[in-house]
Amino acid sequence: MSALLTLKDVAIELGGQRIVDELNFALEPGDIGCLMGPSGCGKTTLLRAIAGFSPVTRGTIELHGEVVSANGKSLPTEQRQVGMMFQDFALFPHLNVADNIRFGIEHLSAEAQQQRITELLQRIDLNGYQKRYPHELSGGQQQRIALARALAPKPKLMLLDEPFSSLDAELRELLAQDVRQLLKEEGITALLVTHDQQEAFAMADKAGVMYAGQLLQWNTPYSLYHEPEHQLVADFIGRGVLIPGKIRDNQLHCALGVIDHEVLCDQGDHDVTFLVRPDDVIISDRDNADLRAIVVGRGFRGSHYLYTLELPDTSQVLAVGASHQPLSEGTQVGINVDFDHLVVFDSNVCELPD
């Protein structure tokens, strides 16, 4: 199966500054991709280039194997069959719901327009809202209408620029799941830009982490979390800490003791940094634990607490505990470690790839 969207060695400069640098990835038809990263990393600039709003300095952007952007070439946005959903929804305040959705399909017959509007309103569970205006809708309802409007022309590719950022956290995750289901039902390939990992995990088949204009890793969300290829990816995805250690005789010697793991075999003796996630640390009875630690911080997360634990050498790790049995700060606890996925980096120097 050929990719629907392919980026090859894409570089983008704005005002003489390199914003995106030698970026490569592809999306298969029907897949939902996500670009994550801190503000200013270049992800929105890249999305605009895919839409045709910004030129590329080098490399190519292809849709269905056709080059739509290259240095000196840019297919107009309206010819790319790309839908765009913006951060602020961008609904027309003077148009009702039906006319907002109708905006991109006015070339169809009146009957076809009405059929598509009715179909989409049913799919987003807002049937009967045709005559309402944007100011009469909640934020979540506006988001659904904006999505329906973008989907109405049946674009080949849907681009979503932080579409849930103005909504509260619980609604964001719920809508992300709803949007994924709708995109899958419509069979539309999509690319989402966000800094929110939960949105990415709820929506994406493939995801990537950008930093300073570079794509550090492109893989499934599961692989980004459990198998990060770069310290910046490990630091950005999920909660965790990076701890120094030494590999000696195929064992990891560190503040958590001596760890045996298959990934340590044949690595040779050298200094490393390794990743410790909250799910790697198990709080247990002090008398039946390998190590002891002191609770120095805690955060309530509803079903659980996220604890910060200080080890004897003052290193800190995170751990999860049930919320119905809270531990007070200053409490000494026992801990065991269980690394299903041990992620080790060669040094504690965090460099960008060449």
C-alpha cells in the first residue's frame, strides 16, 4: 500500500531562520498521525506547509505520490483536497450550524448538500441542531460542528491544529476518542498537531516527537512510550525520571541497586542514563522490599496518587499508589523495581541527532 502523505527531507525557513530541518515521515491511507512537541518546535509550521499555506525550502511533500510542495513549486491549497480544523474552530458566527457545514460543499446539488449535512450531524450526535448558531453551542459542540464542516467535502487528508486546546482536560480526551472514531468511519487520513500526550495517545496510530525543528522519532504511541530512541523523547513522553548508572559485567549498577536485564547483555562496561517510569516502581511493605525510600511529594490523580520518592542517595523516582490508602509526606516506604522495558541511553549528554 502506497502512502497517502509522504514527507522527504523537508526543510522550512521563515525570515532566514530554519524552522523545520530535514524531516521525513509517511502516513498510510486511513491512518491517524500525530506530531507532538513543545511550543516553538515547528509542528504548526509543518502543518501549514502540508496544507499549502507555507512554502518548503528543501525536500518534497507528496499526496498520493504527487509532489504538491517542493522548492519553487506549491500546488494551491484548494487543489490539495486537504481539510483543516483550527485551534479556535473558526466557525462563521453569522451562519447557523447547517450553513457552516454547507460552506465547503456548495458546489453540490441542494439535495446532496442536505443529505451530507444530515449524515454528519447524525454522526456527531447533534441531529436537530441545524438552525442553531455557534454562540448557542457549548465548546464541545462547536468543536464537533467545526469537524463536520471540515469533513463535509470528504478531503483526502484532514489536518488538525491543536483542536481541543481550549477545552477542559476531561472533555479533550473524550472528544479525541470521538473524533478518532468519526475519522475512521469516514476513512479519512489525518494528521494532528498537539502538545498534549493524552490527545495523541487517544487518537493516533502513529506519532512523532519534534524538538527544535527535528523529528526525533516516528512510531506507534506504544513504542514512543516504552521504546524511546532519544532522551528528549523519553523526557517528553509520559512521566518519568532519568537516572545515571554504570553497566558493569552486563548488569546495571545504580541508586536502585543492581539490575539484570536482557538489554544489558554484550553492551560492554560504560556509564549510562536510564529511564524510570512510575509503573517501574512498586511500593510495598518495608520488610519485604529491596529498597527503602521516603515520600517527599504527592499529587492526587483521582483513582491514584502520584508519589515522589527520595532514595538513600537523594535521587528521586516516581511511583503510583491507590488513592484510598494515601501516604503522607515523610513516610518511609519499601520499594521494588520491575523493568519490563528497560530503556538505557549511552550517556547523560542529551544531543540532537545529526
